[in-house]
Amino acid sequence: MNKGFSKIWLIGILALLVGGGISAWQWFGALGEISKNNIAITYTSENYAWGEQIQRIEISKNGEITYSSKNGAKKEEGSGKLSEEDLKEISDFIVSNRFFDLSDDLTIPSCADAPTEYLEITINKKTHRSGGGCIENETFRVIVEKLEEIVENKIEL
């Protein structure tokens, strides 16, 4: 009876190791080598509580970056092109900050009159969307700050 029990445990442990190895391979394999054709980002922020306030940042798969902002009647727009190095830096930053592990909904229910923000990122063929209202999640905030820094440094408004 002990030998049968030991065999079952051994098979179970082996199955977990193989399954975990395959999952890790799929996760890292899905992200793979980053190139300018393998990343796309869209960030939106909307707030209608204090008038119309909308901000949008998009990075397309070919490295084009566009920015638009509307605060009441005031509008700002700009666009630019990111280098392969810039895209690699952004994607490495996103992966190292574990964006793909964030919950889909980061809303803080007790908060009102705050902007609704969403961040959708595709690296290779892996896409994740996260956001909500009154977001205080540090990972989300750090990535948005990085995108705003890119806009400030790479786009003429």
C-alpha cells in the first residue's frame, strides 16, 4: 500500500512540474523577442464629473505614437515615431513591472468623481486590458507615468 501511495504522489509531483514548466515556457515564449512589430499600447483617461476631460496615448505596432488631450475647449494633439530601442525599453519596462498580472478591474468602489482610466497592452500576441475608476494601483500608475514621460520627450505638442 505504501508503494502504491508513493507512486501516486510521484506521478502527481511530476505532472505538476511538467505542467508548470509548460506554463512558464508558454508565458515567456508568448512574450518572446520584442520588436517594433510586436507591441501596441492604448491608454485612455476620461472624466466628465468636472467637465469634459479626455486624454489618449496610442503606440501602434509600427512605432507611431499619438497623443490627444481635451480639457473643455482646450485641445492638444501630437504625434511622433519611436525607435526600435524605445519600443524595446517600453516593453521591457511593462514586463518587468508585471502589467500582465494586474486584475482587469482596478476600480476603488468608494471613490467618486475620478477619471476612468484604461490601459490595453499587446506584446507579441498577448493582450491584457486593465483599468477602472480611482485607480491607486502602483504598477498601473508607474506604467502610465512612463507613457506620459515618453509623450513629453518624444512628441512635439
